[in-house]
Amino acid sequence: MGSCLDLTKYQDGDAIQDAYSKIVSGGKMGYKSVLERKKIPPKCEKCGRGGDDGQKFCPQCGGKMTVPLTRCPGCKKSISETDKFCMECGHKLKD
């Protein structure tokens, strides 16, 4: 089964899920697919060690555990973990 639906123009998860539902259902109305979203584990701000969900501090160095950004808060474009500014809109990502 093929499709000509371009998913790159959709910025949020709900729009992608709606488009995917249209592809899977063959365009039938009211069909809603279930997509599993990958949960990003937190990382230590000091040493970079990965952690488990719910961890607030690193057991190795005591640094704060935070979930890294994957999308710009300003324009929702994909960003790299190391970016300081968004390449699309210039939003400041890190201090």
C-alpha cells in the first residue's frame, strides 16, 4: 500500500497521528490509530550519564537530571542536543 501524503509539513504529534490514521484506514472517517511515542530518558547536566524515569539527581555525581530537548520550543522544528540556538527561528535553547 502506498501513499502520497507528505508528513514533513505536520509539526505536532496530533497532526501526524491524524495523517497516519488516514493512510491506514484508506481515508475512512472516524478511524483513530494508536501511536506509541518513545520516551526520552533524562540525562545528568554535569556528567551526561543517562538515567531512569523519575530520577531527579544523578547517583554518580549528584547533578540535576533533565530531559534533553528534541524540538525547538519556539517553532517545533527538530534540534540537536548540542545546539545552543535553533537554526530555523533563532530561539535560545541553552544558557
